[in-house]
Amino acid sequence: MRFRQIEVFHAVYTTGSISAAARALHVSQPSVSKVLHHTQDQLGLQLFTLVRGRLVATDEAHALFIEVAEIFKRLTSLQKTVGNLRNLGGSHIRLAVVPSLGLQVAPLAIARFRERHPEVTFDVQTLHHDNLFEALYERSCDIAVAYDPLLHPRMQRRELGSGELMLLFQKARLPDADATVPLRLLDGQDVVGLTTGGPVGDLFAREVQRQDIAIREVVSNQTFYIAAALTRCGAGMAVVDEFTARASVDATTAFRPFETPIRFKVECVHLEDRPPSKAAAQFIAMLASTLRQVREPQV
């Protein structure tokens, strides 16, 4: 099957009629009918039958669509990539960020970047640290941004900025909180568990162990923004990264840094043999600038 045949079959199957398929493809109904009939003759298969004036897909069409859908998806992606490459500066950036940066920092940076470069498009996904290298290996993203990503021989890293852990709490629970709080404040308190397994989670766990603090973890989770939501709902205090904290405050919720800062690096990672495009490199600079600006407000 040629791409045009795949395209027409896909449109007729998904829309359920010749007329709707023609509108979706921006062509005439006779053109769609001609391609569809030719495809059926070429394959020797009856793909649709007319029942009470409506096209109904046959069993053969259902079986064929399973294969065609994946091919159509790949061909559509290929066409998009070719189109981006043809455009001067019309690049497509595939970005992966840890969920915390998807709350505010990444959206701000993307919006600002596209104000200057409207021809650049984005595909954005959120990933946990455990899936970072896999996404880069499989080429599902071009650049990934995370907290203290692990060293890897095939990866290049660039530091974009830094952050620190914060205590997020309901104001009624700590009405007289100072500008900074001691980590020991958590001793014996109900706490929403920090993200497990990631570098920042390990950083926090080491500090808790070093100070011999007994935390009563009442809820465990693997995402900072869920921890923040649990805190806002009254489930307990949470230790989260500052970007989640800054995006989560409201009339009843506040955050404070710790007396002894628990800091981490924010870094961009890409495959060593696949450096960022010119557009991606410019966006990385914008992301670093946005990180600095988000951190400027004082608690």
C-alpha cells in the first residue's frame, strides 16, 4: 500500500464515511472513493460494506487497521520531521523534564522562547530519574532536564542552575514559622514521604540519617507535586524541591528553606553523540535564565 492509500483507508476507517474522510483530508469525495476502490481491488479484500446507507468496516478492515494505525503514526511523524527540517530555524525540540519542572519552570521557558521563535515547536514529556537515560537512548527526547542526574559515559551534562529542598506546610500548622526552619522540626512529625529512589530523595535521606531524625512517614509517593497536593489537603508536611514549593503555595499553604540548605544541581543531559541543535541550545540558555528568575523571589 502506498502512503496515499494508507491515508485514505485510515481516514475512512476512523471517520466512518467517505464524505467525512474527504473533509478530513481536504480532498473531494470522488477522489477518496477512487483511492479506496483501487486499494480494495489491489489487495483483493472487501474492506467496507454499505449497511443502511452507512459504511461498516469488515473483519479484514479491522485486522488491517491494527497494522496501518502504527504505520500511519510513524509516517505522520516522519512528515512532521521533514517539514521541520525544511524550515529555516523551524526546529522541533523534544524535551523531557522531571515532573517538578513541568509545573512552572518548563512552561514559562517554553512560552518565553516561542515568543521570540514562533517557528520552533515542542514535544514535552515528564519523566522520573529512572527513565531518563532510557528516553535518551530510545530517542524519544533530545534533551532531558533533571536534578543531580547520575554520571554516565555516553551522556553529556550541562549545569543550568541549582535548587534546594523546602518544607511545605499548612500555615495553621506552623503559624509562627521563622524565615528558615531546622530539619529537626520534622522529628516525630507526620510527613508526606519524599520521592523515593531519585538523587534528591537520596540526598534528603542521608541528611535525615546524619542528624538522626525520626520521621513518621504517613503517606509515601514518588512525585513531588503529589506530595504538595497531599500537604495542601492536610495530610502532613512535605519536603519538596523549591520549584514544586513555589508553584504550590496558596492562601493556606507556605514553604520555608531549611536552616542548613540541602542543595542540588539542575542539569541538562543529552547523548554525547547527539549534541543539541542550534534551537535546542538556545532553549537551554532560556531554561537556565528562567530557573534563575523563578528562584529570585524571597520566601
